[in-house]
Amino acid sequence: MRTGPKKRSGRRAGPIRTCLGCRRKLAHGASIRLVAGPDGAVLPDLTGRLPGRGARLCPDPACIRRALETGALRRALEANLRPPPWEELLETLRAAQERQARSILGAAGSGGFLVTGHDAVRRRLNGGGLALLLLAPDAGEALRREMLELCKLRTVPWRELTVGLALPSRAEHRPFAVGGILHRGLARSLATHLDNWKRLLSSPEDRGKRPAAAVDSTRSHRG
Ligand SMILES: [Zn+2]
């Protein structure tokens, strides 16, 4: 043997781009693409399918603010862009990110790729079929510990659901506290969108204003 085997990353790395706000390099999934609409409006393109020149940003309120206030977004997209105030763009992006996460979770459910409840999830974790574990924010400590231990053992990634996004519920019951995605592509996509959404929601730049979706009024309701 002359040399060891060639190093291959195994998965496609994708193009590396730069954030318009902080100028740091971005991995493809961990960024938000913006395009200019025909009327000069700024449109989020979370699926990467909208035509036209795109600009990329970290899903971070500070980067969104900087890209707008320095004029970098206007320069990157086009001269007749009508950029909104940064707070407005942030809300638009949060809402779009939420819709995207919700739709992936819905697609997993209707496609039969979502399992819910302790027993079903545990079975899939042990059987090797789980691509992503999902925990509700109010999952009990014992359940959380058990599930995370199993994830570690089986090297299954996990995410906590952002408040406002719930697993399905049985009739007359609260939503399930634990669930899992069986489809690898959906799992990867959901994890990315949950990460981006959480980052958009939880930045220190956020001055206490939270979108309606982040307020969960159902959990304390009794009866
Ligand atoms: Zn950035």
C-alpha cells in the first residue's frame, strides 16, 4: 500500500457561500436565501427553487439587520429593490421558517414517516429505523433522559421542537411528547429548518418581541 485510501467526505458538500451580514462562510443548508420579487420586494426562498439572483444570510437577526442597514442586500440583489425595515424582514423569515418546518412535519405524517409516543419511538430506535428523534419542549425529565441515552447509543440525531410546533395528539389528549422521523431526507430537512427557526427566534438582538406562534397557550389549559 502506497498511501491510505483517498479521503472522501461521503456526502455532497455543496457550494460554500458568504453571509451578506457577517461575511462568514455559510454551508448550504444553514443559511437563508433571499431573492428579489418582480416588484422589488424581498422574498424568502427556503426551498431554493425561486428563480433569479439570490443572496444568502445566516438565520440570525444581527446578520439580517446588518445586510439591510449597510445596503449589502440591495447591492447583491438589484438596484430597484425595495427593502423592508429589518424587523419586518425578520418576522417574514420567522413565519416562512415556521411554515416550512410545519409543512415538513405534516409531509412526514401524511407519508407515514412519523412515529409518535414512547413505545413506538423506542421500538424504532432499537430497531434502527429512526432518522431523527423529536422531543416536545415540555417532555418530562425521565422520558427525555431515556430517549437521549438511546439516541446516543444508536447515534440518532435529535431536536427539540420549537415552541408552537407540536406533534399530533390522540383525540382528547395532549400532543405526544416524543416522536421520530423515519425518512432520512425529511429528517435532515426538518432538522435544518428547526435549527434556523430557533436561531431566528432566540438571538440576543431580539428585543423581546416574539411572534404569535411562539406563544403557547394550550399547555396550561386543563380539562
Ligand atoms: Zn451572518
